[in-house]
Amino acid sequence: MEPTVVCPKCKDEQPIKNLLTAQSNQNVIYECRRCGFLMRNIITKKG
């Protein structure tokens, strides 16, 4: 089963691979395909 993400704005649930974009500086961009909600610079831990 594939992990899913719930949009904080519209509460739509979609597969994680369709919503997250990794940046070279280890940050992540999240974009909801349903409502267009965008969250940038989500800090992750390398490793």
C-alpha cells in the first residue's frame, strides 16, 4: 500500500509520490493537485 498525504486546506487524500517535490537543499515542496494549496521549504532531515 502506498503512503498518502492529507491536504491541510481541502482535506483531500492523495498518494505521496504525486504531491511532493524534493529540492537539492534537502527541502521539500508540497502541492495539492485538487485545490492548489502550496507549501514550500518543508525542512527534512537528511539520511
